[in-house]
Amino acid sequence: MHRNVISYNKIIPLRNICRVIAKIKSQQIESLPHFGHEALFFHNNAVTTGLMNNTRELKIDLFSGLLLSYNNEDTIQIDLISKNIQDINDFFTNNFGLSISQEITNLDSQELQNYYYFVSKANLSLEIFRMGLTGKFTLVHLWPHGFDLSVEWFTGFEDQQIGIGISPGEENISLPYLYINPYPFNQKIKDEKLPLGEWHDKSWKGIKVEWNEISSKNEKEIASVISRLFKITCKNFTK
């Protein structure tokens, strides 16, 4: 099967609906460190809130385009591809008292499949990398605003941390990329030579690798690339 490259513009409809379910999640559970209560997850074939308060889950199946609302074995399914938009808005309003602020449009089944192939590989690559970390770090979160997947690692000193993520693109960067973003950023780290990618210092600062440079590799190989770049980035705090 031919798999089209995803881009920022193509994932906006899915991202907007995910922003809605992330807002619901943030209202359903207590606040978590580093805004974890506002994040989603990718699991198997779906974007999901995870199980909230041990009873409720909202998930979007990327193969069927169905939104599943699960509440202690009671379920509601909404077809996000063909369902009337007003009915979708009414579902969120009637069940969660939520006023929709962003534009909601129907999803496209082909774009959902394209996104699945991207996000499944990106998520597994980060999960494999994450299993090699030590110290303090987060789950692999799917952030509804930028729609990037990331794990955050912390040195344990003050606010020092490194964000390691894969983005499907953004307004000024249309195609997917891997990023490793140390904070606070030390300009001297840019003296370090990189085996691939480049130092990026515009809207965010760190290492940027175009996804198409590594996407032909398997997930274990991509995780190994991430690990090599992460080790270089750790020098940010010793320069």
C-alpha cells in the first residue's frame, strides 16, 4: 500500500478533535506534574485519553474513524468521518457540558491511515528509547496543541530537562521531524558535531532531524539514533 507523507495541514482536523477530548480529560482527573493531565496517548490503533479515574476513556480509532466513549462498560460511538458536525458538537455538549471553541470538521479516512503509519512508528521508537533511560522521566505523551509525541527527561537539578519528541510538523515547518530540546539551552552545545540533523535555534532550541532522514529505519534503529543524539545533548549541562 502506498503511504502518503503526512503534513501539518493534513492533521489539523484530527488535532482539533483531540484538543476537545484532551480538555475533557483535564476536567475529569486531578492535575499531574508537567501537565500530564492535559496530554493524550497513542495506543495500538488509537489516540486515547487513557483510563480516567478508573472508569472512563475517550479514544479515536484511526482505522474506523470512530470516537468511542467508554464509561464503566456503557459505551457511545460517534462516526467522526460521516456524522453530522452538529451531532458531534452536541455529543460533547450534552455529555460533558463542553462548549467547543475550535473548528470541528469531519475526518478523512485516508488521512487517518496515513497518520496511523506515522504515529505508530514514532510512538514505538520513543517507547524503545524511553526504556533505556535512567533517572526521572515521563511517559510518552501525545500533546494536543502541537500534536507531537514526547518524553521529558530531568537531570534532577533545578529546572534542567530535555524534551525528546517527534512532531508531525507545525505552521512554519510543514513536514515531520525529530527534536531533542534541552532547557535551559547553552549556546556552547552547538559546537558539538552531529552524526545527522542540525542545531535548530528559532522557535525552539536543540537538535532537529527531518523524519524522512530516519523513517526508513526500523523502530529499534530509530531509537538508537535518538539515544546517540540524546547523549550529545546531555553535554548541554556540562559545558
